[in-house]
Amino acid sequence: MLTLGNDDVHIHLLQPELAVNIDAGSLDETERQRARSFKFDKDRDLYVAAHLFMRRVLSRYAFVPEKDWRFVNNAYGKPAIANPGYEWLQFNLSHTQGSVACAVARQRAVGVDVERHKRISDLASLCRHAFSSREAEHVLSARLPDEQEQRFFSYWTLKEAYIKARGMGLSLPLQQFSFVREANRNWRLHYAPDFQHDGESWKFNTRRLGESHYLAYCVQTGNYGSNRELSVQIMDPSGRCCWNETVLG
């Protein structure tokens, strides 16, 4: 059993191709229906591996068997734990070919996104569609295509982690908030005047996972002005910490 303090965030990672005991029977009926809807085996196998891993991760913090977790979705589709007495366990799941990430926190909204690096055929058009003008300009100002793509995936994962933590998905207009990296390497979030701001303070970071994947997280830290320290740990599939950082809440 793992301990999750009030100021802890744990991000568990899995390489889905190394997952064992892939049995969709441990999922609930909603998950099994979703698994059956995939056209390609590789997508179905990734979904099943990710959701089994999510259940395994949650059971590291509570005396609930993996198959007994139940979930309820908000109006935008974000799931939350429905098991009575365990609503304090906040979580978020992300998966892509080659990587699964499941973030957990205690009574703090949390979002995580993991993306596999891939070539982008029309980067300028995608930046204009998904980013603020400030972010798009920074991506496209890089001289080399590889650097442009690195900047793109850093912004993309940060924005995905934020909208997932907010639990509102793409109902939040991506062009109306901007991530800016300051001189101290911390990320700050800037909002357009008419953006649906929730009055909360959030902390973010992004990092490379090897050469092929990008990860970003977003965690709710409370009202502005909070100076509590948060401990963010990245865990391997067995639940052992392999990287950690402290961020000021």
C-alpha cells in the first residue's frame, strides 16, 4: 500500500507493450464496450492495458480490489471515483502508443498528458488552430524542425494536462490561455480577458520520457498566494519512485 499525503502527486508510468495479464474481464461494462469499439487491435490493446493499469494504481492507495472500482463522469466526460468513501482519491489517465501515465492526488484536481513524438506535416496550421498567438510564434520561431516539434509537444501536453485537470475538455478555448516559461524555468499560465477562469492556482511541468515521448502534468494548488510545497513523483510500473521534484504551491 502506498501513502499519498495531502501535498503529494504521484504519476505512475507503464510501457503498455510490456504489460502482462491483459484481461478485459476485469473492466466494467462501459470500459468493455469502449474496448470493443476500436477498429484496430493495437488501439484496443492499448486502451485495455491503460485502464487495467489505472485500476491497479488506484488499488495501491485503497483496500479496493482492482475489478471493484466504479466511476462516474461529469458533464464533460471526465471520470471520478464513485466508490463511497474514496472520493478523495483524485486521478487522471493518459495513454498513447508506447506509454501510459496515471496521475493521482489527494483532494486536488490533477491532469496528465503523455504524447508520442511524431512528424507533423502542417505545423503552422496546427499551431494557429490549437495555440495562442504567443505560443504559436514561439514554436515557429525555432530555426530547426526538430526544435519546433519539441516546443510544439511541450505546449500541447501542457494544454492537454490543464484542460483535463479542469475537467472541461475542449469546451475551454485553447487559443485563450497561454503557457509562458520564465527565466527560472517555471511555467506560468496567462489568460485572455474573457477566459473562463476558475479562481484556482495551478502548477505545471513538462519533461521528456526518453527520446520518443513527452509528459506534462497539472495540479491544483488552491488559492493564489499559497506557498506550500508540493512533492511530485514519477513512479515505475511497480510503484517505485524513479524521479521527483518539489514545486511551490
